[in-house]
Amino acid sequence: MIPVCRIEDLPEGESVRIEIDDATPAIAVFHTDGALYAVDDTCSHQDASLSEGWVEGCFVECPLHAALFDLRTGAPVCLPARRPVRTHEVSVVDGMIHVRPAVPEEEAVA
Amino acid sequence: MRTVTVVGASLAGLYAARALRAQGFDGRLVVIGAERHRPYDRPPLSKDFLARAPGAPAMAAGARSPSDADTLALSDADAVTLSDAEALSLSDADEDAELAAEWLLGTPAAGLDTAGRAVLLADGRRITTDGVVIATGATPRTLPGPPRAGVHTLRTLDDAVALRAELHAGARKVVVIGGGFIGAEAASTCAELGADVTIVEAAPLPLVPQLGREIAQVCARLHTGHGVRLLCGTGVKALRADGRGDGDRGDSGAPPGTTTRRAPRVTGVELADGRLLGADTVIVGIGVRPATDWLAASPLALRDGVLCDQGGVTALRQVVAAGDVARYGELRAEHWTSATEQPAVAVRNLLAGTTVARHTAPPYFWSDQYGSRIQLAGHRGPKDTVRIAEGSPEEGSLLAVYERDGEITAAFALNRPRPFTRLRRRLGAGRPAAPAAPAGAPAAAPGATP
Ligand SMILES: Cc1cc2nc3c(=O)[nH]c(=O)nc-3n(C[C@H](O)[C@H](O)[C@H](O)COP(=O)(O)OP(=O)(O)OC[C@H]3O[C@@H](n4cnc5c(N)ncnc54)[C@H](O)[C@@H]3O)c2cc1C
Ligand code: FES
């Protein structure tokens, strides 16, 4: 479990990007619609940070080309993204938000 | 409509094909493309694609028949590799199957026979059709003068492959002609690759018409801050070649498939003010012109693009246009996002037989240079004032708003995506009121923009 920040430091509508180590892709944590979500921060389309995106309900819109992702599943809802972003488990322990980074899936073999 | 033909197999053409199927068109769908490639994404061509070392070995340049080329997802061009084509591809096999389109690639359309309701191909074929979507994009302007090896434009995958091969052959002296967005990105990538880079810009400062003087200045400093020389206020008189033929280094971007005698290799750029810049590679980024030559004999109105209403409908109801080639009302955008948004609107109107939808989203553009991201949205007018609402050039991160009569007309961001997106959405919703300037934010004097 990786500590993110205190729950009061991530008010509703806000998002934060966390870097864990060189081997783990950065994670974006969102507080929206009364819930917390964590997904890979880098858009599955090109190079943009989803934590900088526009959040509405349980969706985030990429700030570069406006692909929309469902924060609950990581699935893209519209083009130009075609691949999902990974989701990660979030929990709050004693007022502190934590994420458990998903075990990296087997990298697609080129 | 039984048959719809999309002319131009790139971003707008693919989005038009998608929109046709998404909107229920189940007739014959033909897509005609001058390039041999399936639709691919252009923005990376001046960015990561150019920076990346040529990857997998070139596919064997085997002899393939033209009909084979029609069905191949990628071509057997000199050095376009499987990984290149995959990395840039705008669609995948599943989607291609779903679209069920006939792709006629590698042959440009040569005309529109409106009386006979047909699109004419350069190879003599004739595609009878009920509706046409024009999505032929734009073609780079070139400099007058004899051809020179080592001189590149940057629009197509083949252009980028040829330029990339030269750049990765070793650190070189690169002269970029034109300081617009393509020139700026190419210069940035060349500098990243260790080349000695000079940009030659005819205007006193690049991008002033797009950004206004103050913000153009911010962008100009990105070049100089990264060791790229920016020579402004001087045109190019000639591209010099010392007379030697080009050895085996790259080519001048001659159309693939044609055998050309090697043009003499460029050795320098002679400026209008008499200076001579040595050059191994020259990149010409002096703008594009809409690809409308093939429509010259058609009854369509052409003026810096195909004239359309706000819904992409031309003077002929069964012909619509989208993307870089299309002038919607007064505006012709050369932006990726417009080329993805306009087709759905144009197709809807084509299928309805009249203008029932309009494209109203504000223009939006991004550019990546020297590790910084620039974003611009809205309709900046030449008399708009600009003020920096957040951040500063010194921080390398800022949000600037353009205003007219107390209303925001456009927004510019340098490495500031979050507030930019907020503003961009408000621009889309129409008539945003100006946010109060935060304390200490420098305000540009009215008239600071040209
Ligand atoms: C290097 C580069 C970097 C870019 N970077 C950015 C960026 O960072 N941000 C951004 O917003 N935009 C960027 N753009 C612009 C963006 O790529 C274009 O706006 C977009 O490609 C326009 O799409 P289009 O389909 O209208 O035209 P195009 O992509 O130009 O496609 C038109 C197609 O039609 C074909 N064609 C032409 N004539 C004929 C004919 N007679 N018959 C059949 N086919 C024909 C052409 O061969 C071409 O394949 C960049 C462009 C380039 C070249
Ligand atoms: S980078 Fe996210 S949509 Fe393109």
C-alpha cells in the first residue's frame, strides 16, 4: 500500500499524480462523485497526464485529445484512445488515502 | 445513398468513414488515398517518430503489384517498417473489418464529374457515387529553385522516414526554414538529436499572427533557451549546392516509385541579406496549401480551401468537406482536432441532404517542443489583448488569456494543461466572462499584440 495524501487534502473534484519508483508507471488518484479512484496516469493514447484531465462524474477526459476514460474500469469510452488504462485499488486508512498498484500485467510482446 | 466516396485516406477521411457507419450508412463505402499507407497519425512525425532511431530493419522491398498495395496495411516503401506503421496507425484490423470500406490507396483522385456523379482517379478509374466527402488535407509549400538532395518537407510518413534517416546518420548542421509550429517542432527534435540547428524566419518574430507578440516571444525563447539559433526578419534567397552529386545519403523526397537522377546535395542556405549558412540538411516548413488542385475543374468554390458552410456542406448538397482542406465559413483550421470533429458533422449533413448540424467547437491546437507542451484554443483576433493569468515565462509554465471587450476569445498554455482545459471548455460553452486577474499577475498593455 502506497500512501497518497490525507483525504482532506484531496477534496471532491480534485486529482493528484503519484510517482512510486522508476519501475512503476505514475498513478493518478481522483476524488469524484463521492468516491476515490486510481488509474495509470499516462493516457493510453499518447503522452498526457490524466491527473491533469477534466473529471466529470466517474469519467476523466484526457487533456490532450479528449479521450474519455471510465475511472471505475479504466476503459476508454471514446476515441482516440482504444486501449484501457489500468485501475488500482484505493483505500482510506485513518484518514490517509492509499493505493495498491496493480501487479503489472505481462507486457504485450511486440 | 447507395455509395459514398471519401477522398483522402488520412485523419479526416478515416473519421468520415467511421461517422458514416456510426450514423447508419450501410451502403458501399469507398476511400481513395493518394498515399499508399492506411490512415496514420501525423503529429508524431515531427516529434517522437523523428526522434526515435530507425527501428526494425526495413521490410524487403519486394516487387508487389499495385493491387497488393491496395490491401496492405503498410507499404513496402524503402524504409517504412512494420513497427513504424503500427506505431502511427489510426485504426486496427478489427475496426477495418467493421468499417467494411473499399480502400483504393496509392492513386489520387483527379477530378469530380458532378454531372455523371463520379470521382475520377488519376489512373483512369471512375467511381460512380451518390455522395462525396472531400478530405484531401494540405500539401507543404516548397521553395522555388532546382531540386536539392538533403532538402525536406515534413508532411507524410515517407517524408519523415527520409528525414529521420539523415538525422540519425550523425549529428549534422540543420537549417530549418520557417519558424511556425512544424518548423519549431522539427528544430526541437533535431536539437534533441544533437544537431546544430538554425531557424530562418522571414517575419520579425515567428507565430505573431497566431499568438500575438508577447506570447510569440515566449515561444521564441524556447528555441534560444535550447541552443537553437533563431534568425528573424530575413528570407531565403537560394539553396546552395557545391555541385557534387548526392552520394548514397538519403534522397530529396522524390515520390516513391519514381526513378530520379540524384539531385546535387544541398551545402548551404543563402539568405536575402547576403549571409550564407552551411547546411547538411534543410527542412522547409513554410506552410501548407489545401490540396484542391484536383477540384480545379469542378463547380465547387475554392478559395484557400473548399468553401463550405458551418456544416461542411459545399455548393453541391451531395458533396461535403472536412479537415485541413475545408473552409468552414471564414475559418480553415489546420488542426488535428478539427479534422476529427468536422467529419461527423459533415457526414450528418450529407446523409440528411441539407445542413442540419454545424461545427462550432473552438479551434484547438497543441504542440510539443523542447519537452514543453503548448496548447492554444479559441479565436484570437488581431486586436485582442493578452494577459498572463497564471504562472510566468520564467517558471516555464503559464496560462494566458486573450480578451476582447471583456470577454475571453482564446487561451494559451505552456505546460499548464489543467486550467487550460477548464478555459477551453468554457470557450466551447460560449462567451466566458473574464476571470479576475490574480494579484501580481502581469497584465499586458492593450495593443501589446499586433
Ligand atoms: C509533422 C506534423 C505535425 C503536426 N502536429 C500537430 C500537432 O501537434 N497538433 C495539431 O493539432 N495538429 C498537428 N498537425 C496537423 C494535423 O496532422 C492535421 O491537421 C491533420 O493531419 C489534418 O487531417 P486531414 O485528414 O484533413 O489532412 P491530411 O492529414 O493532410 O490528409 C489528407 C490525405 O489526403 C491525401 N490526398 C491529397 N490529395 C488527394 C487526392 N487528390 N486524392 C486522394 N487523396 C489525396 C493525402 O495524400 C493525405 O493522405 C501536424 C501535421 C504534421 C504534418
Ligand atoms: S494523449 Fe490522451 S487522448 Fe491523446
